[in-house]
Amino acid sequence: MKSVFLLFPAALGLLAAPAAAQSRHPFSSRDSVTKQGYTLVFINLDSALAPVTKQRMTDAFFKVYPLEAKRFNPKTRRKVTFFVNPAYTGVAATDNGLVDYNPTWLREHPEDIDVVTHEVMHLVQAYPPDSAPGWLTEGIADYARYVYGVNNQAGNWKLPDYKAGQRYTNSYRITARFLVWLGQHGHPQLVNQLDAAARTRTYSPGIWQQKTGKTLDELWAAYAAQPAVQLTYR
Ligand SMILES: [Zn+2]
């Protein structure tokens, strides 16, 4: 989804910010759930948020975050805050342990529960600034949404068919589909390798060739020539 991965910490990343907004807001709720070592603090400033939506977002968190963490980064943070924030006008954004959600988006797209799956993957990624190109960061987050999503089918969220003119730099679902294809064409570890490199500041454009024997452009050309991929959605 459209989201800003790295906000300036002064914007909304600091936990003090929602706390301050919460205290002066006419409606607010805050609760905290801990399961199997992970804690979700849920702050909601939207009185109209459907309880079922809040519950589904919470359930998605406890289902997908441990799976994403286990595969990519077991040391990811244990405590996460969801902030349903009427002042936030994007879809969702993640920084510093806090995920902002736009309540209007949630109301108008009640099946888009896997916006959670995408956003919390950004927490697992925890890439230092400028350690990976933005298109790859977002492509991996949508790859995780594809693999671990709980409601993509009902949410009508799909990886788009390949079309001439696409590039891996298109980001989000277009890049994610390329990553799925790579996994099905001889490189099942590649997403893990790219993700680990980005987190440890060892990503460079040469990593594609180091890990696969082909440059990124060569891999993309092979994909464009034979883009068929097996896809299943939950
Ligand atoms: Zn994102």
C-alpha cells in the first residue's frame, strides 16, 4: 500500500506524539495485548472504528508478525503500537515501532486487513536509512503481504500480471511479483539474502549477481521473457 516507510522521527514516530494527541482528543482508547512474547498496543482516536476491524487487525498482527519475524529477523522489536489516527491521510505508515493507520481507509476498505501484514513487515525489515533502494524495501513488504497475508483474497489484493514496460523499480506489487518469480525459478533464498543484506548495510547492486550469477537487469529480462508464476491467495 502507499505508505511512507521512514518518516522523520519528529513527525509521528515518537511514542510521545500519539500519547499527546490521545490526551487532547475527544475520543480515545488505548489497550495492550501480549501473546507469545509479542505486545501490541492499540491506540484509537476514531470513535467510528468498527470493533470487528480492530479485532481483525489485532488478530492479523499476532498471526503474521511472528511468522515474518521468524523467517527474516527473529530479533525484531517485541512491542508494537498501532495508532488509528484521523490526522493521518495516507493509507498507513510505519516508523520506530509505530504504525499509523488512516481510519477513513479502514472504513472504506474493511477487507484490506493485510495492510497490517505489509506495514509490520517494515518493522521486521528495520533497515537503516538508505541501506536499500526504496523500491526493494516496498517490494519485499508486498512480497511478505503476498506470502503471509490472511485476507488478500477477500480484500481483492493481487499481484498484477506482468506487462511490457514494467520495471523492477516500479516497487510494491510489481517488484513483489518479480521476487515471487525468482523464488520459483531457482532462487528460493534470495529474498532472505536481500533482506538480511539491507538490514546489515551490506546491500549493493552487485548482490544480485553474487547470489544468482546474473545481474539484476539480466534477471528482469529473463522474467520479462517468461513471466508466468504460480500464485495462490488466502
Ligand atoms: Zn510500505
